[in-house]
Amino acid sequence: MSTSAAHPLRLPLRLAGRVGLRGRFDLAQLGPNWYAAVMGTAIVANGAAALPVRVPGLIGFGEAMWALALAALLVLVAARTVHLTRHRGEAAAQLLDRPAVAVFYGCPPMALLSVGLGTMLVGSRVIGTGPALALDAVLWSLGTLYALAVAAGIPYLMITRHPVSALEANPTWLLPVVAPLVASACGPVLVPNLPAGWAQEAMLYGCWGLFGIGLLATLVMLPVVFTGLFHSKLPALVLTPSLFLVLGPLGQSVTAVHQLSDAARPVLPALAPAMAALAELYGVAVIAVAMLWLAVAATANLRARRAGMPFAMTWWAYTFPVGTCVTGASALARHTGFGGFTALATGLYVLLLAAWVAAASGTVSGLARGRLLAR
């Protein structure tokens, strides 16, 4: 997300001139990576709703963050639509042909899905249950179709067209395959609102299928990513925050398996006990791995900061992955009743807030200056 198109996570927002001087954005540079800001904002709202502790004003804060995420999503969708319509899709084709950028097409569906979930969790208090349900149904449907297209399409391009090497893999390669996991975690909230019987069962089984797609694809991709990291390291200091992306599928899979377990109780009562046991055991094991990797990623980023790592849009990688760990730890706290998971979820949420403030303030500052400080 810096000025070089050769590196992953380096697609910047270039301005046609400094804002306030010429006053317009170059929409050609508003790529799919910018949806990471929507994801990072929406997960703050969703985490507020999921936390197993109630703090005065927390839900109101979550509502404000959801509204901000929804507004950012609408602005990005409008801007991208204007540009792609103006250039008849040429820009999208060019981005898909660039391996370092194409992986970021995993961000738009996750943004749609995260804002949709937030609409049900906190937005319903603002716009009402009926409109919230309708909006979430639309966003989940669009986000899921988009996620499946990306999860199949980007690996296909990597296999058939992109000149990529496993020895140069990096955590951004996870973005396309994580999107179905997000869909599987966001879908169960819609199950109680469907007609009882076939519709609810189909939705639940479909979400389990999405869980399987995302989980198995992640298990395939993770060894490739680590091969690239061990062999080639990260090609630039500003890419160090991308190490946090490994947390995404870990925390999201824990969240998903608990959401699916909750939805199964009234719909699939025969399977519900097994699903609950799986959710608890899987969740404890995977959240432990996530915390170990969090320590590794945080240490690497502290080292990079001491080495002079500047702000870049890569800093949004701090937000959504940590947020998935918040929702995963919160689900474990709710299911097990263990206070340690409550403390973990609370601590991770504080970390998420700090990450969001750092990423958002840096982005606003970069926009105000008419440039971003990544090099």
C-alpha cells in the first residue's frame, strides 16, 4: 500500500493534488485494499457487541463505529463504481493482472459481511429490526457470493496466469481464502429469521460448508506463506504489519464454529451437543495458537518501529485480525464461563482500539496532506 505497485500491500490512494488545493481524488488509485479500513472499523463495532463484559456506553460506541463503517463502505462502493463505470472495467482487469494487488480482492467481501453483521448486532438499535434484517440479508448474500468468487478466482489466476513463486509468498495471500470463513461466521445470525425447517437447515449447512472451504483453503495456504516468509522474509519494512493477517483465519474460525454451534441448538438438536463440544475444544486450541502468533507479530512490529517503519495503509492489518480474536475469545468466554477468556477478550479489545486509533489517525493525516506516508 505504498507508492510501489511491485510490492503487496502497496496500493496507495494517490491524490490528483493536495486536498484543498485541487480538491479531488484520483479514483483510479482507490483499489480494493481500501476496504480494509471498512473491515477494521466494522470489527470494532462487532467486538463491542460480542464482549462478555458490559461497560457503560460500550453499545453506543459500537453503534457509532457501525455507522462510520457503513458510511465508509457506501463511499468506497460509490467511488469504485464511478471509476469502473467510467473506464468500463479496464482498471479492475489491470488490478487482477497484478498478483500483489489481486489478493486484495478478498477485502471487499469481508467488508460487506462485517458491516452486515454489525447491522444486526448493533445497527438494529438505530434503524430498527426489520430494516437491519433486510440490509444484513443483502450484504451477507452479496458478500458470500463475492467471497466464493474470490476464493476460487484468485487462486485460479495464481495457478494459470500470475508469475508468482511460493518462495516469495507473504501473508496477503491469505486474504482471498479467508473470506468464506467470514461468511460462515456472519451467516448464523440470520438463521432464526428464516422459516423453520428446510430454510434454516439449508442456511446452517451452507454456513458449515463455507467454514470448510475457508478452513481447508487456509490450511493449504499457510504452509506456503510460511515458506515465503522463512525463505525471502518481508521485502520492505512497511509490510511488517501484514504479519498480523495470520491471526485472521485463526480468530475467525474460532468465532465461526461457536456461532454455528449456537445456531444449531434449535435447528439441528441431534447434532448440537457434538457441535458445542467441537466449538469449545477447537476454540481453545486455536486461540492458543493465535496468541502465540500475536506475540511473534507484535515483537516483529516493535522491532520495525524501532527501525523507523513509517505509517502506511498496511497498518489496517492490525485491526481486523485482532478483532477476530476478540470475537473468538468472547465466544469462548460465553460458552465456557471461564473468567480467563473474559479477561483475554477484554485485553484484546483494548489492543484493537489502540490499533484502530493508530490506523485511522494515520489515514486521516495522510488524506489531509494529500498523500500517504508509505514509501
